[in-house]
Amino acid sequence: MIPDPTILHSSLALETPVIGLYDAPPSNLFEPVVSPASDTRTCLFAYYKKWMKGYTLQLTKDLYGCGGCGKWMFDVSNRSRMEYLDFLVDEEGLRASHELMGHWFDRSQSYRPVHDQIYIGPLRDSAYDHLQSITFFVNPDQLSILITGAYYHHDPSEPGPVIAPFGSGCMELLPLFEDRSAPRAIIGATDLAMRQFLPPNILAFTVTRTMYERLCRLDEKSFLFKPFLKELKRSREKAR
């Protein structure tokens, strides 16, 4: 059954569309669609403004924009392992040594789509069966609500439901989930290379389908209707 996000969205007071990542066959369900040009290396987050206007980005193993997206979303490598390490360590300074970066690189898994394309754009109930992850673009208060919500049904004996792993922005949308069937969430949009495409006060909170379904089950008994959150909202209203 497709979850009802009405209470969650109302509590968050979202001003941005929730974005889904779909592994789906060719379909007109995602119209209007945009795709990267064949001669560009455009970051998929450069389409953020398009998402906000209702467009969906279509990516394939031939048209994926940035080389990092090709690697992590389609397992298409256009550099050798050593070239990746040279770029990430020597050019961008993202790890203290080639050895440390190599350990991370070798442990990281690329996503391998079932279909020939990935769609990234506004949530569509009609494509729910193909949905792989859901991303909220949020401010710090909204992020706090979502993190609290992710722990609402969590048993402390289970692995922590929220992580903030190192990786590219596109990795944070799907490949960094070790178990996509579990209720998990990633605090994302922390990749310095892609943040230029987002407003400065916005982060991403990406969840698996099972976590999304948990969040949508939050009801009047939860913290969404209790004093802590009410007081936070009142304080923000007073500060305006």
C-alpha cells in the first residue's frame, strides 16, 4: 500500500518537493523529463531547480553526466583505480593518504540498475513499485524532525537508523545504503562538489522505502503533536 505522507509533510511545513529515485523501464509516468547532454559532465544536482519545477532527470549508462555518477550509479568507470585515488587525494585533498582513500574506494559498492535508466524527480504514486529511495531537501529544523522520526520506531538493539557517511552526493542518494530493504536514512548533500547547486541552508535526508513508510506512520501520539515541536515552531514564528 502506498503510504500517506499528509501528516508528515504538514508537520515539516515543506516548501520543496520530495524527490524519488526510481529504477524503472522507459515510461511516460515521469514526464516532463530532462537528460544530461552527451558532451557534458554535469552533476545531477545541477538539476535541483528543475526538480523544484516538477521535472524528472533521466540517467542512463550512456548519459549520466558526471563521471562519479557513472561510476556509483551504473558501475561505469572512465578512470583507473589509481586515477580515482590521484584525483580524490592529490587534487581534491579528501583523505590523508592514498591508502586510506583506497580502503574506502575498495569497500564502496556501485549501484547496478535492474533497468536501463534511473529517474530522479518528484514522488509519483503511480511509480511507487519502482521507487528505490526518497529524498527530503530540508533546513536544520526540518532535519531535526526527520532524524527524530527515524528513531521513533527504532529498537536500540538494531543498527542505528541514521548515518552521515563520506561519499559523493549521488552516492548518498542510494549506493551508500548497505541494506536497502532495511529502514535506514542518510544525512546527505554534504559533498562539497555538489553543494553549489543547493541553497546554503539546505541539506538532504534520504531514506529507504521502509523508512519512508515508517515516517508516514507518525501520528497524533508522536512527537509531531507534542510540546517540544510546538515550542520550536512558536519560537520560529516569534523570531520572524
